[in-house]
Amino acid sequence: MTKHRIYSVSVASVYPAYVAKAERKGRSKAEVDEIISWLTGYDQKALDGQLAAKTSFEDFFDQAPAMNPSRSLIKGVICGVRVEDIEEPTMREIRYLDKLVDELAKGKAMEKILRR
């Protein structure tokens, strides 16, 4: 089985799109970073390091310090697929991140996005 090409794409190449999507809807880069930190456990310095190193999505999630156990509460459709039905772990993590950024852009409160 071949891996999906998104696995080898650098997070740094997609990150500006996440920030732009949020900012178009009046949200901030800091909120995007907070979401990424909540999901992965990266602090700001480590996140900046991963972005500077142009780390692939696969390595970004493999190297994440502490994937949040509450991420399993993320439900819904992103890119036409229910995130809770995605079986491949790395793809599910990528779609969790996509879903969280989507919720941010749709104006959802941070408390709800971060499943508090």
C-alpha cells in the first residue's frame, strides 16, 4: 500500500493556509497555534522549530510530544469524510487538525474547539 502524498508534505507549506483561513474570519495566528499545541503537545518554540525544519505531516505527528487524549471527541465531516471513521492513524490526526482549524474559522468558541 502506498502512503497518501499528504504524509510527505511539510506542515510549514500548509500552515500559512491554516492561518489565512482563520484570519479571513477574524481569528488569529495565535489561536491556530493554540489549537496545534492542544492537539500535539508542541509548545511555541517546538512548533516554530518543526515549521522551520519543514517537517512532513507524518513526522510532525510521529514526533508530537503528547497527543491530546481528548482529540477522540472531535467528530464531524471534513473534506467529505467523517473524521471519526478514518482508520489510518496519521490521516486521522491530519484531519483532526483540519477540523479544528475549520471550527475556528467558523467562529466556534475556543472552549468548544478545545473540547473543554
